[in-house]
Amino acid sequence: MSDDLRELYQEVILDHGKHPRNFHACEDATNEARGNNPLCGDQLVIYLKMGEDGKVADASFVGKGCAISMASASMMTDLLKGRTAEEAQAMFDAFHKMCTGEEEDVDLGEEAEKLRVLSGVREFPTRVKCATLPWHTMVAALEGQDEISTE
Amino acid sequence: MADTAMHSPAAYDVETVRGDFPILSRTMHGKPLAFLDSAASAQKPRAVIDTVRDVYEREYANVHRGLYEISEAVTDRYEGTRETIRDFIGAASTKEIVFTRNATESVNLVAHSFGRNFLEEGDEVVITELEHHANIVPWQMLRDEKGIVLKVAPITDDGELIMSAFEDLLGPRTKLVAVAHMSNVMGTILPVEDIIRRAHAVGAKVLIDGCQSVTHIPIDVQALGCDFFVFSGHKLYGPSGIGLLYGREELLDAMPPFMGGGDMISSVTFEKSTWARLPHKFEAGTPAIAQAIGLGAAIDYVNGLGLAAIGQHEADMLNYATQQLSSFDGLRIIGTAPNKASVVSFVLDYAHPHDIATIIDRAGVAVRAGHHCAQPLMDRMDVPATVRASIGLYTNKADIDALVGALGDVQEFFG
């Protein structure tokens, strides 16, 4: 089996894919958006609960998708808690650069360093959107949009 | 027509056939290419590639216009293809053979020209749960514009049309029944003879989406009695960008043009234009000339092998694939109708179709993973997506063995 496949499907990803964290709806979410990838049919909903201090008090998701999108959403929702909207946006920007290969050694920040396990998608152009769909959806939720679609 | 004696059914030699397809000798990720995605778009035999090249190298000009030798020659070849197609689907006249870009455009042509002009508010169009988006969305657009009613005939868990439920949907307001001949996701072959008979009994017209069936099943539109039949060239081993609409002459005659422009007129003044005769009334603008001629070469190639022999070979491969996949751990086949052809869709209970497709791609195996432009069917079968392996006239056991072997890699990761 090829090395780039082993790089893509690391244990951590398989584990998050099989047992996603924060995988539930949130009834008192302040921000919520639905993300669709019309090409492959992946759909998910991101729920954010913004605290009065302007930080994410809780983040969760539901949806159907591949191991990559599930793992990405799982890790993202873990990392969002305690961050401001600006910090979340900055984390998205860094993650996006890593996935598309735009920046070779992008600085993810200490806590978000664990996202580097998803960098294997760079070798799989058709799968980059699987990794970034939850993030685009999260940004849409922060911006007050109900729905986004990646083409 | 090509010499059929060289390829009698008993002598169908898939390895010789594979030699006709240059792309099959390439590798993917360093592995022999196992191309199992012909239902999305089929590969092209050398005869088609050479024909298209020959048109451009030796005989290209616009058609129906030039008063010089090569324009007349290419017009003859282009119009000759119409006769090849007429013969291939058993139409009565080349006036009934309309070139389009693809089957999607053909359905849209019928929705716009026939639908907008002959259907009224409250009239009904009946489709089925297993349709491709191309045979759903144009009717929804017509519904939103004209206030027609769109009715959907249900299928069983095996993927078969429930005939009694279909018949219950038919009534005095049914003006059109538009159904796939064969499901692009499950391979189910629909009983179109029966469907056409019942639809005609209530005075409805029938459109058959033949995209998937035309490559496996001999078609005779007159024997079927359908009013419209559509297919795409690229699934029939021809070039992309060329498709077909068959319509019964009296219907096409009564229908107004779909698009206006050059080539579809008889005369034009600023006050009034009159339309060209069939089939040119529906072919505005410069057509896909080389692609149409290439489609003719593809049909000659298929006729040379014989659709009966092709169908038998593909049935053998489908049986082999079904057998090999059925025994694979955690695998469930979606679409288990007794009457099916050339397509096997499946899910694994421990891996998502996209992950499966990515992993087996690295083993040289090309399949489709996703909703296959049939999202309502995915909902009906209660799966988010499937992996679809589809079989063409060049598929061999090694392709299927490569698929099953590569699924072992998936199992290693996810199982």
C-alpha cells in the first residue's frame, strides 16, 4: 500500500472518523450553519454557542461524510472551544493553507498543531474539500449565514 | 456496417477487444488501470479516435454551408451518421434523429418544446424514484413555470419499479411518462414495454432515458413504441459533446424549435422567420461535427462486436463481480433486482464510499463514489452515497479481481 495513503489515513484520523467528538446537535446554539458538498453529497451542520465573553463556549456537529470530513469536524469542534471568532478565523486560515499546500510549513499554533495529521490531503486534491468543508461551514456560522456549498 | 462474422458471440475475445482501446494499456499510480467507471463515461476505441482525427486532418469544414468539396464531403459524413443512428435504434426516418450535446440537453429540449407548449397547469408528468437528475430537474423547472404536477412512482428495496403503484399514478391528466430504461446506480432494467403500453392506454406520451441501456441492450424504438428516446454519445464509446434525441416525426413536426439561430431556419427577415425542416429545426448553430461522426464510428464498432455478444459478456462479468463482492466482509450491494445489467453499487459498513474510492484509486482501480446524480434514490435506499463499479464491453475478470483485492486494503484500514 502506498505511503501517501498511510499518511492520509493515520490512526488519529481513523479514530476521530469512527468515534467523532462533539457529535450531537445543540439546541441553544447561537450560531448554526449547514454545509454541503454537492459533488459528493456530504452534508453537515455546525453548532456554535458563543459566550458573553465573545468566546466559543461550545461547539458540536452532526452529519454524514467520509472519514476525512468527520475527523476534521471532530478535531475542529474540540479546538474551537474558548476561542474568539477572530481566533477561529485565523485557525481556519492556517488550516486551509496547510490543506491546499499553499504554505509548506504553516504555523498552526501550539494547540492546533494536532491538525497537522490532516496535511496528507495535500496529496489528494479531490479530497481537500472533505477536510475543509466543516471549517467553511464554521466560518459561515460565525458570519451568520445559514448554508454554504463547496464546489 | 462492420463484419460481424469476425466476432461471433462464442468467439467474444475480451483481450482482443481491450487491444482496441489505447487507454487501457496505461497504468494508474503505477498499477494496471482497472477502469470500472464506464457508466459515467466509456473509453474510446482506436476506431473512434482515428475517425475524429481523420475529420480534423483531412476533411473538416462547416456542414450544410460550404459550396466546396470538403464541406460537401464532411456534410455527407455528418448526415451519414444520422442514418447509422437511425438504423441502430430502429427509427423510421432520419427526420426523427436530432443531434444534441448530450441526453441532458435532449430531455431539456423535450421539456422546453413539448412541455411548455403542450402541457397545461394541472397536467401530470410521471417519473420514477430511480431517475438521474437529468430526468428530474427539467420537469421540476417545468412544474415551477407551468404549474404541472410531477408524480414519482416508487421502487422496492431491491430497486425494482412497483408496477401497480406506477399504474395507480396514471390518469386522464397524465400527459407524459419519463423513465430511465436502466438505472445508472443499480443497473435495474425497467419493463419499458409494459410502461409504454400502460402510459399510452391513458393517452400519455413516453420519454425513455436510454443513456445506460443503449450500450447493453439492442434498441428498436418502433417496436417499443416510445415517443421520445434519448442517449449520450460518450457512454456509447463515442466522443463527449454529442447526444441524441429520437422523437416520433409527427410529434417533432408539431413541436416548435428549442433554440433559434443559424441552420434551423428556412428564411429570416426582421419581421418573421420560418423553420427548417426536420431534424434541422432543432439543431441551431454549428453542431459538434467531428463528435457526431465519431459517434457513428463508435456505433459501427459496437455493431461489429454485436450488442448480443457484448450483452452476454457483460452479463458474465456482472455475475462474476456480484459473486466476488457478495462474499466480501461487511459489503452490501444496493440494487438487487433480478433483471439488471452492468452496474454494481455497494456500501461497506465500516468505510465511507469516498474513502474507499481514494484507497482503491491508489491500486489502479477507477470507480465512481458518491450520489451518482441520483440524490432522491440515495434517500430512498437510505444511504448517503455508494461505490459504483460499472462494466463495459472491455471489462475483464482482472479488473474485478483488482477491485476486490483493493477492497482488502480498505478493510486493512477501516475493518
